[in-house]
Amino acid sequence: MDSHHNPPQENGGDTHVSDDEKCLHVAKKLKPSFPITESEIRSEFSHHDPRIARINNGSFGSCPASVIAAQNRWQRLFLQQPDDFYFNRLKSSIQESRAIIKDLVNAEDVSEISIVDNATTAAAIVLQQIGWAFSEGRFQKGDAVVMLHYAYGAVKKSIQAYVARAGGFVIEVELPFPVQSDAQIVLEFRKALEKGKSNGRKVRLAVIDHITSMPTVLIPVKELTRICREEGVDQVFVDAAHAIGNVDIDVKEIGADFYTSNLHKWFFCPPSVAFLYCKKSSSLTDLHHPVVSHEYGNGLAIESAWIGTRDYSAQLVVPSVIDFVNRFEGGIEGIRKRNHELVVKMGEMLAESWGTLLGTPPGMCSSMVMIGLPASLSISNEKHTLKLRIHLREKFGIEVPIYYQAPKDVENGMKSKNNYVTGYARISHQVYNFVDDYYRFRDAINQLIRDGFNCEMLRDD
């Protein structure tokens, strides 16, 4: 009783009905309504801690109960008969997930899509081959790699490990924050490329975030990739950890050589799973998974589909995620649009209440937005942001990341609310969020202000 959207069953022609088959039969009989109701949404995420206003989908994502159930069925199928699962089910099921992803991101061919653990693994795959090129003399010592200053920390460390250690010269694009326009980003990016090409160097790789994490900013990746082509940059890698399910992705339009995104952040998969797109090119054949298994040399997608005995179930539930998102009006596009509109609305509500501003214009945020926190909280270093985050979690039941921004100089006597803001909250909106989550955050900060609280009062534990 194989189904396009459910794990296949073990029984073949056997008349015995397994527990998994019974579950699937009940699921078909009790078909959920369309469009999905508020009560069904609450049921899908009832495993979330009800004591917490979880306005931080960005860090770890979220997975609905129906997808968790599908994952559990895949896990049981493996445990029931591992040999049959490996030889007869795993490869074809991963191929199905890859085909769905290929269509979602408008890749040319499914061979361009590999499934890996997360965007950090994808970065290691791309940077590993850059490091080899330096080590083997195909790149000259001192040739440059350009990345954004706000690149994810693990990616920065990977660049150190694979590129700088092999002799590459690393240049960080210093981005402003708060930021008011794409033009500011483009200007700083061009400066970094010019620096990279100075003294006869070549820029071998540009690492560009699609959505930076902290602070969160939607980056004009299509324009930056075009600039890289004009300036002779060898390869472009877009780290889009937050992108799929969050913004529109068209890898053909973007034009990068590599593009990766986590499916467990905004696309409702269980952790951890990501895709890596590698544009077809004869010059990009030297890509290998950093974990070498017996599939080594058969192409990255095949290597990634078997890196030894492990739980592959997160890679197999993509069809079930499609079933889930299609219960919403407009599917994943509708979810994306509503999340953006609502997070901007909630961000503007919070900024108005606290007398601050958003960290970016609405057009430069996705389903996450930065809101300035009141200056009276006296956030003056990174330790304060961590302490305040813990305080909000433990005292008020609010989960939200806090970002420290050093104070800006006031030029020409011009003042704005953001000149005095040193702390920003990054809020997310996902389908399980409701307006009360943001009102709770608003009221908590307002209570702290009324109580005369500041971060210097938080002691080290």
C-alpha cells in the first residue's frame, strides 16, 4: 500500500496488518479539514511547552505532530527490517525528497540537489574543496575569500579551518546595522571585492548570506551574485540557512554556484536536514561529503545519501511536510506571506510601545525582524544580552534572542531613536504563534521599565 505521501509498509502481500498500516488507515479516514483550523494548528504544536511564548522559531525551527508521526513510522520501518529498508527503500525515498526540493527551488535537475544534515555540513562541503585548491596549488596563497561580517559563527569557523589554514586571505564585508537600504549593503560589498583583488590577488569564493541570523537582515543575494560575476569571482556560495519556507527561492535567478538551506528551520522538518544545491558545471566535480563512506566517488548526492548507519528519517518526511503546508491557504507561499506580514505588524507594535524602531525596513526582513529595546535597560555588552534572555525566559516565560549593538555616534547633531539603542530583540513568526505571544513580550519589557530594572542588576550565576 505504498503512498506518495506516507512511508511504505513492510507487508507486501501478507494479510497481516502492521501498526503502521493501521495508523495510516486511521489518518486517511480522519482526513484533516482544509483550510486548517486554529484548533488543528494548536493540536499540531501541542508538544510545545505551553508555559513559553516561543517567538524564536529562527534558532531551531518547529515540527508539527503529523510530520513527527511520519518520522516515527520511518524509524520503525528501519528498526523492523534494516536490510530491507537500506536495500529497497532508502535510496528511492531520498530521491523523492530531492525531487520535491528541486521543484521548490527551481533547480534545473535533481542531480543538483544533495540532502545533508544542516547548512553547517553544506558549508564544510563547499569550503573543503576550496581548501584543497589552495593546498594543491590551483589557487595561489593569499587569494581571497569574501564573506559578510554577519556570517553565521559556524561558517566563519569553517572558513578559518578549511580556507585560512590552507593559505587563503579572508575578507569580511562590514555591514551597517541598523540598515536602511540594499544600497548600503551593495556599497560595502563592492569595497570588500576591491580589497580582495588588490595586490594582484584573485577572489576565489564569495560567501553570501540570504538572510543573516543575528542581526537578521534580508540580503540582496541576486544583485550581489551578479556583481561577483562582473568582478570575476570564481565561485559564489549562498548560505541560506533560514530561507526555504521563509522567502522565495529561485536558484536559477540567483545564479550562485552553491546554495544551501535548512529544512528544519522554516520548512517544518524535524532536525536535522538541509539541502545543498550545486549548479551543474564541469569545474564543480570535486565536491565530496566530509564523512567518507563506501559511496565516495559516486557524486555528492549519492555520497550524502549514505554516510554510514544513522537515522535518515528527517530526510524522508519531505512529502509529509508538503501534505502539512498544503492544508494552509496558498500552501508554503501563503504561509511565508502571512508570517512576514504578521512579524512586521508585531514588530511595529513593539517598537511603538517601547519608543524605538525596527532594525531594518519591512522589505529587508523575512519572517524575523529586529526591534530596538528601550535604552533604559542599559544593555552594554554581550553578557547582558545572554542574562536578559535568561531572565525573560525564567521570569516571564518568553523565548527570544537578544542582540548587542555598540552605540552609534550622532553626526551633525542629527538624532534618532536608534542612536541610543544598544539592544535588539529578534522576533520570529511561525504558524503556531498568536498575538498573545507578542503582547506578553511587550508587557514584560514594560514591567521591567516600570520597576526601574536595568541589566546591571543581573548577577552572574
